Amino acid sequence: MDGRRLLPGGIVEALDQGAVVVTSNQRAARSLGRGWDRRNRELGLSSWAPAAVISWDAWIASLWHRLLVEGHVSEMILNRSQEHVVWRTILEADDELASLRSVDSLAVMAAEAWRKLSQYDGQSRLRGAIGGSDTRSFQRWARTFERVCQAERFVVQAQLEDKLRGVCEKNVAGTGFFQLTPKKIVLVGFDHLIPSQRRLMDALQSAAVQVEDLRLAVSTQRSVLVEAEEEHQELFLAARWVRRFLEENADATVAVIVPALENERREIDRVFREVLAPELEDICTDSQTGPYEFSIGVALAEIPLVAAAFDLLRWSIEPLPLDRVSALLLSPCFAMTGEERGARAEFDAFELRKARMLRPEISLSGLVEMMERSKRRQKLSRLLGTLRATLRLANRLQGLNARTHAEWAEQMRDLLIASEWCSGRRETSTAFQTRRKWESALDELPTLDFDGVPVEFAAALSTLERIARQTMFAPESRGAPVQVMGPLEAAGSTFDAVWFLRAGELTWPMATTTNSLLPWHLQRELEMPGTSVTLDNEHARRITDRIAASAGTVAFSYAKESPEGGQRPSPLLAALELEAFSAVDFVEYEPPRTIVDLEEVTDSAVVQALPDKVLRGGARVLELQAACGFRAFAEYRLWSTEVESIEPGMDARVSGTVVHHALEHFWNEVKTQDALRSMNTQERDEVLEWCIAQALKKTAEAIATDWDEAYIDVQRKRLRKLLSGWLELELERELPFEVKLSEKKLDDVRVGPLRLNVRLDRVDVVEGGEVLIDYKTGPASPNDWLTSRPDTPQLPLYAILTEEHRLQGVAFGLVRAGDGRGLKGYATCDGVLTKASKLREAPTLEAQIERWREVLVALAEEFSSGDARVQPKTYPGSCSHCEQRLLCRLDVSLLEEDDEQDESSSAEVSRG
């Protein structure tokens, strides 16, 4: 390979002549610098000076710092965070803003308005501008900001061009300015110069510095316009074309340019991963090894490594949301060792998530206490020690007064060291770069001590979080052949091929907004972006022309249908003379397909016999066998269970158990309907209150916070209302009854070959026999019992375990609010239940019980014999809430279609 072709000729000449190449963005500077190094290696050089290539912002900052070091200027540049503090201090002192809880967002807007004024030479014109209340307020804040900067000798980044221009124009002997500037400056990648940049270049040219605006261009062999039907097809089309281009041109570089890349990054990553690098679908594969990379980064605060650091720091002063605590327990960034990984996952799944009362937030001390009571304490000894060490440091923080940002930065480092953040793990290159960026953000915190105002730890942490949200991070380029970037990031670079996505009239050029703090007429006079469609379109046209000339093969694409509606190609493409294609006509990449013979496998297996002992699960085993043999096998023979979702407070299971226990205490106390009828309302309420208190006793013993107290109080009120209504229904039953058994556990009962433990909710004695009642707080229907695969076999199971000739009825006790409550089931005569249903398959209840015995014994024999066929009762309905789909491998796309149909039906009902 000829290394000289890696750099455009104009760049090589400029660097050989000793010029400084100034680029419009940092990416172009890095790219040209790498090209210079490759070129010299290809030429066989053993050593060479680094390329004098630097981005605009870095160049003017370096000039100012050198002037400052040599004593020619005295103003200090405020970094982004320091400028924010100055604006925030000014806004906090404004009485008109006293009602705002935080002025941070307004400070960002004010700083942006000031930056625009500095760039477009509008500071002096602001004073006399006429505008609304927002403008008048900003004029007042801007005057204060100017006074503060003059008094403290501050200068902001946006003013550097004008400050340097002033030094240049003075041209005072001995300033040293012209010793710092080269004789020639080459500008690369500038679609246009903003006024402050243009004024500085004019001043340099008047001082005999040669300034050249170098336009990089490549001889274009093919330019096309591709029309897709919709945006998803457009993205897949681009990915397939890129793959084919790289297969045909092994050493090529391809740029995929997207106007609003930050909004589409995740979808592009998903499609490119599928088409360009399907091997990355393996979660064990390093995602940084793919053939594509993004030129723009993400906010530092959003990176998992940094998010874990902020969670640990925030945890030292306040409780964390439960999902964040769970994420920390499973995070490799927090004191993780291979030996404890499994135990931490078990603690999270089976103890933290299954606490009797799950709090929405957990404090550091609360987790320590929970872990000290854990049966897995020995397996979690290292983590527990780390938590205790972190808690000790956190307790010390509570007693500290306001301090400097530098002192808090050291405290934060100590906390992260104590919590073993990022320790004990092999550090990848990306993790190393992330940690360096984090340290840089933490080093920025002490710079806020420039005003000498001490702060509390919480304020310092909030400031650090804001710094991390504003700091963009992208790993160093790997030189991947496919670069995904925005239109501005592509400036100053050339490629072998370019694909410009979203080149429709609704998406390109992108909409430009103005600043609401500046008067419209002033922005219009200064020709700021967003004030003139003509100027904005002209700027976008220059970008489009530059991209069209940056590669040998260029493709622009758009979708006829977008989320905003139908569209045509962008008018900016009209002058490019593009060859038009439809998606059907354009050559797509199709991966090679191999035809294989289908192999038919019998769904059967030899399963080890069950041991002769009581099987855990009770009636649930039969319920799952009826739903699907594979699900029962997976959950009760392979013990494959789902991780339950997190819900604050008591989960549905515990909440239902509390209802059962409250009713158990009540009927153990009251016994009969006659006793219930003899009680007045006050007496009944007093007994019910006591029963509810007993049912909630264990949960109430866990009260440790105000939230716990409030939650238990709400549960008491809910249970009082729910059970009062249920007792009203008990009073309406025609036949008098006595509660014989309540929550009766039957141990080691046999159902066919199975031995189970079951619990009867309630047995009532009525005239002529007994009634079995199964409490339900959710929906349930007796029709669920009448098939060969019953959905809820609990009551049929209880019925076959009793003396069937004595049964007068079996019923669901629907303990629900409103009209849904009642006793629904089957009875031998009227008056036994409030709502009796008619038997359909048997002449008598006793005959129906015999039918149930046959059904349940058959299910028990299927489970015992290892019948694990994937045979859901109703497909896909029975699969919608099953967590074994990863194992059974049924087509889950049908579940999604079913969900969409349900949503459509709901929408139709709503419209009706």
C-alpha cells in the first residue's frame, strides 16, 4: 500500500512546509494525525515530529494559555462548570426567581445565550435591544455577568477569539503573540466561519499570517439516490450495502452519516450488529471488536461503570431505589468476585426481592442488617465486609460541615476505594478509558473552589453528576472500517464510500432553534442560526456538497413514509445529479443460505423416577401439569423458576395470604353465622380490627421507616373495607353455617402416585353436610374445573380428599371489592351458596367429584412418569405468562401478535 494516499495532498504539503492545520472538530484532527503517522511509516521513516494538526477549540485555548504563562495576558479562562457557577450565583440572587426550586437549567440557557452573543458580536447591541420580559431579565443578568468577569478577570471560552483578536490588533512590541502563531494556518473542514472566527482570521491575515481554507475533495465515480418505503427498510438497505461493499473492497473505509444520530444510535447499533457483525450477538463477545463504531459518544453519567459509582456515592447519604440496589448487587463494578457471584444473585432473587414487605428504597445500613440476617451470610462475607467499611465512611460524612469541592472529591475517592469500585476485575481498554474520563470529571470538581464558597456533600455530588451528564465519552477510535457519524463530525475527512441516511425533505436539513432569552430581531440582524430559512438552507447545502465530494462512492437515501408523514427527497439534493433507484431495484446484500434436511425428533425422554417422598408444590404441581407438561417438569423437576418482578410493599402472594390469615383469625374467634348476626357493627369492627392486626403482625414487626408505617396503615384501611364487605355477604347466606376448619393443612396426602401437602382454606358445616371454600382475591370461575386439564384444580383436589357423600357444595370465595364478590361454585341444593352454578357434565356433585378424581389422578401419573411434552392447553394463551419459553422453544412471535390483537380490541372498545 502506498502510504501517501492516506493523506490528501494539500495536507501533506502544508505539514511539510511547517504550517499548522486547524480542523473544525477533534475527530478530524485525530484522523489526520493518524494518517500522517501511517504515511511516514509507509515511507520507511524511523522517526518524525508529530503532525501539527489540532482542532479549533484546542488551538485557541493553547494560544491563550501560552500567553497567560508568559505573562502577556492575565485573565483566567473559566471552564464550563466554573462559568455555570457564576451564572447560577447571579440567578440565585435575583428576587424574581425566588420561586424556582433550581436555576441550573436556566443557567445553562443563559450561558448558551451569552456564547451566541460572543460568537456573533452582539454583546454591545444587547444593551439597547427591545424585547419581552425574558429579554429584559437576561439583559440584567448579562450586565452583572460582565461586571463579575471584569472584576475577577475571568474570560469564557466563547470570548477567546475576540480576546486573541484584540491582542493581535494591538501588535504591541514584546507581546510575544506572533512568536506563538505560525506563518501559515490551514483550515480544514470548516463549512463556514462564524463571525468571531472570521474576525480572528482577518486579524491574523492583516498581520502577515497566511490563512488558507483547504477544501478536501475526492473524485467521485458514482453518486446515487435510494428510495425506501419506510425508515426501517432504509436502515437495513444501508447495512446490507455496506457489508457487500466491504466484502468487495477489503481495505475500504465507509462513513454512514445520519443527521440526528443521537436519536437513532440504538436502532442503528441493533441493525448493524445483526447485518455486519452477527457474531456480536453472543453476549460473551467483546462488543468493541465489531467492524463499525460511532463517532459521537454518550453522556458519561449513562455508562454503567460511572452509574455504579454515582449509586455508591449517593447511597452514602440517602437510600437508593430498590432496582438500583439490585443492579449494584449484580454489578461487576462493585466488590465482585467469582466466588460470590452466584450467592449475590441468589440473595437478590430469593431474599431481597421476596422480603415480606418490599420497600421502594433501601438504605446502606438497611441492606447491611438484611445481609447479616441472611442464611447466605457466610457466602457473602467479602461483600458484607465491604458494605460495613463503606457504611463506616458514610457515617462519618453525616457529621461533616460544608467543605471545599477539593475536600469532597477526596472523600468521594475514599468512598469508592472502600466500596471496592472497579476492583477485582480484568479491565478492558474501554473500561480503562472510562475510568480515566471519570477521574477527569472528578478533577474538574476542585476547580469550582475558585469562588471560595464551601458546600455540603450533597451539593458537591449533584455538581459532579451535572458534570458527568454534560461530559460526552466515546472510546478511542479503533480505526473500524465503518464510521457512523453526524454530518458535522464528517467534516475534514475523506472515505472510500459514504451512505447518507435520512436525506428526506422532513429530516434534512435539520430544524434549527433560536434562543428564547435573546430578542428575535437581534438574532435576525446578527444572522444567527434558525432566524433565516435561506441562510440555514445555504449552510446545509454546503454541508451536503462537502459530503457528496468526500468519497468515491456516495449514496443518499430517504424513506417515502416517515413518522412525520409522507416525504420526497430533500431539495438540497437536486443539484447533485444523483442516479435514482428504488429499494427493489437497488442491489441488496443477501447472506448465503444453506438448505438443510429437516430432522424429525420424537418429543419423548426417559426420566428418572420420583423419590418416594412428599413433593413440594402441592396443588400447583397438578395445575402446571394441566397447563403444559413441560412447564410442570421444568419448574418442579428441573427447578427452573423466574426471578420475580420487584413491587414495593407486599407482593400479590403475601397480600393474598394476609387476607386468608385475617379471615382465619376472625372465624376462629366468631365460629358461626349466628354469632356473627348477634354482633352489632361496633363489636364486629373491633373483632375485625384485631384480626387484621394479627394478620399484619409479622409485616408490622419490620417497620423501620415512615414509609413502612404509612404503608401498613394503608393496608389496614384496605383490609377493613374489603373484609367488611365480605362479612356483609356472609350475613346474607340463607343456610346457617359453622366454620369447622380454617386454613387446615393436610400433610402427605396421596393423589395417584404423588404425595403432596395441601392446605384447605375453609370448611363450613351446614344442614346436611359440609361446604368447601377456596378464597380468591382475583378473578376465578367454576368452569375452570370442568375440563380434563383444569386451570385451578385446588378445590377439586380438596373435594376428592374429603368424604364426598357429605359435601353439600364447593365454591370459590371471591373476596373482592364491589359486585365481584360472592360464593361461586356447585351445590346440591338451593341456599347453600349465594351464587350456585349448574353442573354440565355430571348429574350430581358426587358424580362430578368422581370425575375430578379420574382427572387429577391422570395428571399425577403424567407428572410422575415424566411426561414433559411441550403441549400447552391453549396456544399461545397458556404460554403468555410462562417463563420457560427459552427452554421449550415455541414460536413466541405468536404471543406478540396476540398482544397486538388484544390492544387493537381494547382500542376498538374504547372508541365504541
